[in-house]
Amino acid sequence: MSVTISLPDEILSGDTRNLPRKILEQVALDGFKSGQLTTSQVRRILAFDSRMQVHEFLAAHGVPWVDYDAEELERERNTLKELFP
């Protein structure tokens, strides 16, 4: 889906070449923080090649990237217990 945003010229000042990317990043950040987007969705929206790029992006913006739910965390703990008794 493509979205068009119209902004009044008077609020745009300086270099606007990166504005579309900045807006897209802000949408991804807000969506992730609100729980509406997963790390995988953020990766696709921002065209990152890996999940690590998403983690770095979120960390650079002060957003914790861990999106475990309680069940997933428990599975991870059990796996670690099996691997490292």
C-alpha cells in the first residue's frame, strides 16, 4: 500500500531529502512501541536485511527490542536449561 502525506510548505524547512525515510522510521517506531508491529514487520517496512538491523535501529532510538511473551520466554528458559544443565 502506498500512502501520500501532504504537509504545508511553511512547516518544511531545510533539507527535506530524507523526510520520507524519517517519516517511515517514525511510523515503524511508533507501531513497534504500541505493539501493533512486530520486529519482523519493522524489518519489512524499513527494508532491513536482517533482524539484527532492526535491533540496532530500535536500540539507536532507545526502544527495547525484546518482544517475548511469557510463553516464549519460558520456552527459551527450558531450552537453555537443557543445553546448559
